[in-house]
Amino acid sequence: MMTKRCYYEVLEVRRESTEEEIKKSYRKLAIKYHPDKNPGDHEAEERFKELGEAYEILMDAQKRAAYDRYGHAAFQQGGGMGGGGGAGGFHDPFDLFREVFGSSGGAGGIFEQFFGGGGGDGSGRQRGSDLRYDLQITLEEAGTGCEKEIEIRKLDACEDCGGSGAQKGSRAVTCSVCRGRGQVVASRGFFQVAQTCPNCHGTGSVIEKPCKTCHGEGRTERTSRVKLKIPAGIDEGARLRSSGGGEAGLRGGTSGDLYVVIHLKEHAIFQRDGMDLHCEIPIPFSVAALGGEVRVPTLSGAVSLKIPAGTQGDSVFRIRSQGMPGLGSSSRGDILARVQVEVPTRLNGEQRKALEHFAQLCGEENTPLHKSFTDRLRDLFS
């Protein structure tokens, strides 16, 4: 049996790390191991799933507290929190991002069973499995919000029997082997062991005349098309939930839910930090010395930025309210533009002569950093 790795180790953070540090590390690792960047790499795919699981636990204060106290046992059957599989006893963390999804209709993305389906209710009905779909969007789409349509292959209610699993005029009757309990007891010497009923497969009932299309399950595999709305300001790792968008239940049971996990594509210019965007802007040496204006990109177009005379390399300028919007909020972050002073790499004779004359005119009074460094060196070796 494979041993689970420590969630803090998986996310490459310390136990005392803040939520923001965990989010930043997850974002970096999720981009590195995303299946779209590692096609056919099974190890990267497993690493990506492991990251998602660790992130879900450590970004929820209650789950993280339980994990810190009990470890992985907190989320196992009979674990320290007393819950079943998954995070038993906790609120649903996905309700924060609940959206209204459209209905069905067509090539898959990356999806998998997220949690197992529920148990039977004596009539043979069982809740369908929850599904997970990993969706990658651009930073621009996250900034403005957008609508997406995804296609998944899943079990939907059988059209021929309406999901009941029975032919017209037929019905489900109590299983004669287990008498509706879904289990039979087998003797093993001094012990008795309860096993799933081989006749009804644990449902507690059997259908007199099963539907010929779905063979009594009440569901068939089809490609479905789902429309969803991505809210502005959504961040890496956020989960949207479509109630009833998962697999259809067995014999008319409740459908599972669909969880859509958001991933942001790497941007050519910006790095996101919460609601703020960071970028580097090259400026000519002459603009840094004399001052001027440069054009800085934003998610909605370029804006002008005034560069004061004597600007040094790595100076950071804040462009307010041009960053990412807050999720469900009217507030907006900023753009922090770090300037990189570009030094000419090739000089002709006239340019070199002009710069040499300029250096002579400046002297040390116009290069305070150089003067300070020279003074410290002199003190060090004197």
C-alpha cells in the first residue's frame, strides 16, 4: 500500500507557512506539473493530482488544523475527526465558488472521479459519482470573467427507461437472497463476515425485466456539453461546483456533482500576486537619466508612465487600479512595474566620444552610489 506524502512536503512549504505562501507555492508547482505541459507523463499527472489534494486540505483552516493534529488519519474512515472518506464533518469548501451551470449536450478535458458515489436506499437507487474537471484559462479571462463550454464523457440517465433501469411495465422487487439488506453473511470458522450480495450487487433489490439499453443500471455513457460562467478575479486552484453535474445515479438515484478546478496559463508579461500584477519594463539609459514617458501594458491596453529624471534600475512604480479585480468585489489591485535600465551594447565612435565627455562632466557628484561604494572601499583597506 502506497504511503501518502506529507502535504507540506508536497507543496514545498513549512508547517508555519501562511495561506498566501501556500497559494504561491501551489501556483508555481501546478504550472510546472500541469498535464498540458507534460503530455503522456504519468508521474507528472500523479504529482499534479497530489498537489490538488494537498492544496484543498491546507487552504481550509478546519481541515488544516485536523491534519496538523491527526495527519492523514483525520480524513480516513474512523480517523481522528470521526468522518468517512474525504473530509467528513467539514463544510463544503466549494460552495464559495458555486456557479449556475448550463445543461448537457459533446471531447473531453481532464476529468476523474473526485469522490465516490453514495450508498443505496433499499430501492436500488444510488447517488452518482462526483467528477472533477481541470480547466485552464488565460490571465485576461480571469481578469474580466468569461463563459466557457466544456465537454466530458460521463454516465447520464438512460433515455430508454428514464433512469429507472426497468423495461416498461416492469418494476424493482426486494432481492430474495439478501432480503433487501444488500449484504449476505458468510461464516469463516468462528467468524461471520458480511459481504456484498452477489445477486443484487448491494442495492437490496432486483429488476424483473432490466432495460435492454442500460442492462438495469438506469444510465448509459454519453458525451455531455456543459456551459459555465467564470467569475472575474478567480485565482489559481479555485473550484467551481455544478450541483447535479456529475454522473447519474444508479436506477434513478441522485446525480453527483461536477467540480471544475481553475488553472491559469503562464502569462508572457505579468506574474500574479493576489490582486496585484508584477512586470518588468525596460527603459533606455537616456530616459532613466533625463526622464520621460514609457508605455506600460495592462490587461485592457497600454497606459503611459512618467519616469522621473535620475531613475535608478530596479525602481518600482505602482500603477493603481490596473491589476486584478477582487472575487465578487468592485475593488481592484495594482500593477507594480519594475524598470530595467537598458545600457547600450554597441557604440559608434561619435557616441563613445559623447559618453566619455558626459562622464567627465558628471564627476562623482552625479554618481552618489559609486562615490559611496568607493569611500567604503577606501575605509576598508586603509
